[in-house]
Amino acid sequence: LVGAGLFGFLINPPLSLYYMQGLNLTPLHGHTALFGVYGMLGIALVLFCVRGLRPQEAWNERTLRLSFWALNIGLALMAVLTLLPLGTLQLLAAIEHGYWYARSAEFMQKPIVDLLIWMRVPGDVVFSIGALALAWFVLRLWVRPRSRQPLASGAGATSR
């Protein structure tokens, strides 16, 4: 919704493309759309396949919850703290001075740009925690699996 929809419509109209193509609003759309749609769908497919391959294993849903939220919060931090403000600054510079200036070394070496680039680190760290949690979850299913506990007699059974 946000990455492909909102940020896609932000950069794809012809007038926008004239001023924005290749500025940091393009990777904003790319990162959020690619991971937000295809990355999450890919993770869902992996988990679906893992469930089919290892149906008897108990899942540690806390690890999956940590992974889900860390991946999404890390991606949001990357977008909000770095790509969106830097792309907006570049867009304003392109409108005021020209596209060449928005991509020039003079603009890209400003102190505010350096700060915004470093502001990506918190989002990347949180995102990495999510990726590691997902890898840990999948690895644990193969290395040290826990079997599901059978239901106690009468628990969860329906009368017919």
C-alpha cells in the first residue's frame, strides 16, 4: 500500500519523473515496494513450505513475531529517517537549481546529507535483527526441532 502505492504514485507521473528520476525518492519506492510486497510474500511462501516440510515441529511464534516486527519497523525507519527526507531535499534542489545540482557532489556532500545517510543505520540494525531472527527460526526447525505436544484427552475435541 505505502511502498508500491503511495511512493509509486509519487514518482511515476510524467511531471514527477522529469524532476525525480534517479533521486533518492526512486530507491524509497524501490525498497519499500520490493520488500514490502515481494519480500514479505517471499517470506510467507518460505514459511508455508517449511510448514509443509516439517508439519510435526512446534513453531516458536515469539521468534517469528520478533522477525515480522523488526523487518517492518526497520524498513519504515530506513524510509522515514533517510530515503524520504533525502529524496525530498533532492527534489527541492532539482526544482530550484536543476537536476544536475541535486545529483552533484556539491549537494551530496552537505552536512545534512551526511547526517541523513548515517540516520539509515538504526533502521538497518533493526531490519538485520528481523532477518537474523527469521534465519534463527528456520535453522532451529532443522537443527534442534521441538515436536508439538499432543492434545490432552478431551481438550479441543468436539462432540458429534
